Amino acid sequence: MSVHVIAYDTANPGDTSSLMMHVARFDPGRIRRLALLVKTEGNSEVNDFSREYAMLSAQTALTAWGGDDLVKRTTFLFSTGCEGAMTPFGYLFVDEEDAAPGAPDSKRLAIGCARSRVLAGPEIGTPAHADIVAQTVKDAIRDAGVGVDDVALVIVKTPVMSHVPSTEAPAGGSKRITSAYSKAVGALGAGVALGEVDRRRVVQDAFDVDLHLHARRAMVFSGSELDCVEIMLLANRAGAGGDLRIETGQLADCIDADGLKDMLRNAGCVFDDRGRLCDPEKIVAMLIKAGIAPDGSLRGCRTTIKTSHIDMDKHVRAAIGGVAASIVGTCRNFISANTVHQAPPGGGLCACIVRAP
């Protein structure tokens, strides 16, 4: 199997023209897994439905092209917020059946996807929710055909409310929790599956509180549009086809240019003596999760990131977006904020997919 990764622009949340132009290159019958990782330009408020509109548009277009069976093999990971130097766009991941396997002595990009059962209201925001995330990550590891040590990054989408009717969900039915809290649960669940978090420490009082407890290879998103846990896992697998590899790194904070450059160097990219990237064409995708210190400070300076009327995630996305765009020379970078339990407090993580030599 070979994984293809293609960036495509959107003119508006409902625009699928570029997506379908690229999808049309493939035979739907040979697609093992398809995944969309998309950034929409909504305002992220409770009455913003741009994400739902974008998902519905993509699902409708893919159904018309490849049928219901293809959509069942597709993972839709849509995230809102394109503040600053970030263009609304998506990454199309296509895991295509190959006639010939890759070389057994080289590792190339592989993906695994999994979806949990529907969560009931009383489960959301609890250790049971984290256990469901952990099991779904393990299912994605099996789907990718890799071991835990091969996993480079796990992308988790987790619900913030139950869609189970109140007659079926005890203790009052649907319950809404905050986006940050749901991300906290998802991150610790992923950490358990990856062997990075001790399950005994995943207790109710730890979520969004014990911030030094964290995973190292998980980017977590939340949304009210889904009723289950969805996972897309990225790994480097021996024998996989194609010419892509994934590299990950850590960020000290949301303006850590050196952290991004270190990751790119480790991926084989070259910088000149002035610190400018010499081979930006090698980079196929950039994924970044950035955070801010609990007190809102940045390198010893007070900021208004946590005291402004603008949501702090928007500040963070805009800050790291400008840093990333200045390094790689493009605004097509998938950037998200709030690294609760995904990095040390105030830190972050990053990943790039590059063409291997």
C-alpha cells in the first residue's frame, strides 16, 4: 500500500472542487482508506456551523463519486480556525492498494483509521471516555499494520456532547462539556494506548488539572458534530510503498521557530547559512499543535492571550501560523491550539510529511 498526501484549497467551507479534482486521479475500488484533515475559516463560536457545512459538502461529493462504501472507509477530521497567516485548506490522504510492495529495509508513510461506538452522555468526560479513546487508538494501530514504536502521530477527534436520545442515556441524557476538557480526556486516552501515560493516573481529577501528565505523540481535537471517537494514525512502516515519511518534533512555545527548524532538519530538509529553507518543495504537509503557559506568559513576558476578549486559541494559531509560514514559505499549514495533556504546559508538538530521498 502507498499513501498519497495532497494539499487542496477551498474557496469557502462548502467548496469541494479542488478536492474532487485530486480525488478523480484515483480508482475508488483501490482505495483502502481515505482521510480528510481540513481547516475551515469559521469563528469557532457555538453558532458557527461552517465545519458541519464543510463536512456535509465533502461527504456528499465523495458519495456521488465513490458511493457509500468509499465514505465508510473515509475519516473526516475537520477543524475550525484559520486566523493569521493560515489559508483555509485541506490535506487529502489516500491509502491506495499497490501492485508491488515497498522495500522491506526502508520505512515509508502508513496510515491507520478507526472509529469507536457511539458514546452515551454519562460516559463523556470520564475515565471510561479515555478508555474508549485508548481502545480506538489500538484499533488504528492494527489497521495501519504497525507496532506502537512505529507510530509517529495520532490524530484524535473526540465528542463534547452525547447524541444518544435522553430516553436511552441514563442520568439526564445529553451532557455538554468544554472543548478543552474533551481534548484532555482524548489526550490521556491516546497516551495510555501509546504507553506514554500510566492508566492508573487517568482519574477524573486529573483531566485539565494535572498538566504535567501528557502524551507525546497525540494531536487532539473536539467537536459537537460527532458522537464517537475518530482516529487517524500516521506511522513509518517497513515495506510500505510510496516515497513519503513523517517526522515529528516538540515545541517549547507558540513562537518556537528553532523547534520547527530542528524537526525539518531531522526530516532531511536543508537550511542555508542564513537559516533559510533551501528545499521547501520536499515538504508535503505541516501539522502543528501549539499552546500557551497556564498563566498566559510567553518567554517571561506578560501577554493578553488569556485576558483578551478574543479566544486564546485564536491568538495562538495566529502566532505560530506566522512563524511557520515564514519558515516554509506557504500559508498551507494545519495549525491548531490548546495542547492540554499533549505537551508540557505551554509547549507543543509538530509534524511534517516529506518526500524521502
